[in-house]
Amino acid sequence: MPELRWTLLIIGIVFLAALAWWELRRSRGAPPLLGERSRGAPGHEAQSPFADRPLADGIKHEPTISFPAIETREPMQDLPGVDVVDDSLIGLRIDGAREEQSAGPLNEEAIEPIVPTPAPREHEESAPLLGVAPLPQPTDPIVDWPDESVRRIVALRLVAPGERFSGRAVRQALSAEGFVLGKLSIFHRAGPDGRAIVSAASLTKPGTFDKDSIDMQRYGGLNLFAVLPGPLPPAQAFDELLSSARNLSERLQGALQDERGEPLTPMRAAMMREALAGEVEASG
């Protein structure tokens, strides 16, 4: 065993010496770098990759690199401003008034289903706007009711379930159902002949509507009624009244009641219609 160890040690030393000798010989025999060759070789001139042509003195120089002249740009001039005038806006009025949520307290006392008789008031006509064609105004229904001694009023109520109806919503709902703000400052819906068959008043006194402030008001309900005898037979007039009341109830999400303030059920509506038809037969 000791002999084997000595043998392996000697072999390793010989191998390392041979490896060192080989590396030293290879490093001495390697070609010099490009810069070292050009400087150390006698009688050998450095060859530059950028050599151009020999001059008179026999020395080669690197060519100079020239760049094209860059012309300076002229400073940008400011464009002239142009003011555009919109002739279509000349003469137009701009109303910047904002709508209010409410216009003071309202009278809570509900009126009876009777025809309101307020004093007539003058309606001011606004000046037409220049350059704008006026919109066609709806024709006021003809209010030709019989004398108080012979007429009968059939009424229904549309009541706000919680908060009051906004005036804007009331006006839009009535307009959508064909009602027009007309005589006595209440809304009327005309029949084919132009005569009022159904009317709508406010449920709180005095029952009228102001066209200039209706959108800013709040209403507890509507009093819908038909005056008999009128342009339609009593039963047909009641059908028109009931149809308008139901449509307005859907638009405003209100509760329908009869003239006494009781819920208007289908049975109650049928009884009211039968009573009108019976009165016509008795009178005939």
C-alpha cells in the first residue's frame, strides 16, 4: 500500500509539471494582438482600416468624416386668430332661472267635487323669440256646461300615496293624456267636437293651476270630473272619465278614489256606471 501511494503521488507531480510546461509554451507561441504587432514589428507600418491614399510625405492619414450641413428651420409664425360669429344665436333669449322644489305651504283642505269658479285672470303673452318659429298652441277645449240647476257632476279622485305629486309630473301626465290648461284655470280634455268631456282640478283649494308656477308647486291630488249632460251620453262620459283617471294613476303612481274618498274598486266603478245608466232610463 505505501508503494502505491508514492507511485500515484509521483505520477500526479509529473502530470502537473507537464501541464504547466505546456501552458507556458502555448502562451509564448501565441500571436501578438493587433495593436502590439503594429507597434513592435520593425520596418512594418501600422495599417489602419481607414487608410485612404498616401500623401506626398509618404504618411498615410485617416480620412476625415464630413457631415452634410443642416439648414436651420425658420421659426414658426403664429397663425392669425379667427373669431367665428354664430348668426343663429343673435336675438335669442337665454333664461337661466332654476326650478324650485316647492313654492311655500299649500292648503291641505280638500275641495268638494264641484266646478271651481275662480275670477278670470289675464294671461300675458310672451314676446316671440327672433329666428325661432313659434310652436303651435293647442286649441282650448270649449267649456259649455249646462246651468247649475240642471247639471250633475260625476267625480273621481287621484290621491298621492305618500309625498305630494310634483307640479312638473302633474303637468306632463295631464298633457300626455290630452288635457289642456284652459278656462277657469283648470285642465280640460276635449272630445271630437272640441267640447270638454273630462276636466281636472287640484284636490286642494282653490283647485286652480297657475301656468307660470305649476312646475314649482306640489299637489296632494287631482279632482277629475265630468259635467252632465254633456257632449256624450252619461255612461260613455263616465267611461271616458274612468279611462283618464286610470291612465293618470299609472303615470303618477297614485291611488284612485270615488267622490266620497273611498277606494275605487272595480265593483264600485261598475255601480257608479249602472247608476248613471239607470237615471237615463228613468228620465227617458
